[in-house]
Amino acid sequence: MATGVPAVRERPTTTDSIVEGTIDAGTDQPDNERRHEMKTNTSMNQPLVVLALAMAALVGCAGGEKAKPESTAAAPAAAAPAAAPVTPAPAAGAPSAAQAITGKTWDVKMYADEKGSRFDPVNITIKRGDGIRWTLVNGPPHNVAFWNDSIPSGAANVLQGNMPDQMAALAGPLMMNLNQTYTISFAGVPAGTYRYYCVPHLALGMKGIITVQ
């Protein structure tokens, strides 16, 4: 007998049935259409998920591996070898170091009187290493000077070094006082003839000759 109350339809209890019931409660679309729409949405979302995962993997790889910066520091230059000490050669014309007398000291007198201006003796022969001492007897001033072109080759530097208190190259100081002396060492000089003179009395012929053996 009809009572006017609609009969309640029993729904299946499977998962598909629950999904279908849920869909039925929220929309009036037919079941077949709703199922088709859900499958379509799921199919469309899958590529997006895969793409997102792939991008995340790429970012992780890029962040994990950093390029090593190239070294720009230059290699230290090798240290230059220390230069060997160089002993400077003596300048041309520079006097050599004085060398002491190692032999005999000879005496020569210096005069300027009525007999003339002269060395006594005028000629003297000595050996290398000897020395000569000149003594002013009278008629000052006197001195001892050598001509550069009238001494053995190579003797000038050594002779200058052995002549104290020069007033010019190869020219000893002026002697003003009686009995004043001036001594020259002939150590280290080449053997040969040495011609010399007195500067104040050269015009009067005051010259001498030394032979070094």
C-alpha cells in the first residue's frame, strides 16, 4: 500500500560508490559526466606534477654543484740568485796605495847658491823597494816633481801613491825650511829611468835622474 513516502535507495559501500555519493551530494551532474570530469582533471594534473618535480631536481643539482673559481693568483717569481760581489777596478790615473820602503834609504841634497840650483848627486841608482830622502840645504823653495812621459810605462799610479802631500800629480810639496826633508818610496814601481826636476828652479836647470834596478 502506498504511503506517500519515497522509498530510500540503497547505495553500494565500495570506494567508487562513496566517491559517487559525494559527487551526487554536491552537484546535479549525471554520474557518467562526473566520472569523466574527474579522470580528465587527474590526467591534466599529472604532467604538471612531473614537471614541478623535474624542475626541483634541476634546482637541487644546480645548487649542490658550484663551479670552482679559476685561480688568478700568479705563481711567485723565483728569487734571483744573489750577485757575486764585484771588486771595482781602480780608476784610470788614480794613485795606488802607498807602499813602505823595504830596502835602503838614499840621501840627495838640494841647493840653490852661487854654484847654481842642483840636486846632489844628480844621478842615483837604487833598487826596487829602496827609498830616497831629499834634504833642503839652502836656497828655498825646493820640491821634487816627475815628468809623466819620462818615467817607465805603468809607473805613474804607483809612484803617485808613494808620494805624500802632492801639490799636483807627480809633484811633491814645496819645501820652505832649511833641513826639511821629503822621502819617496820606490817599492812596487817598475824598473827603469825616472827623470825629475825642481819646479821653482827648473828654468835654472835643476834636474835629476833616478835609475831603478
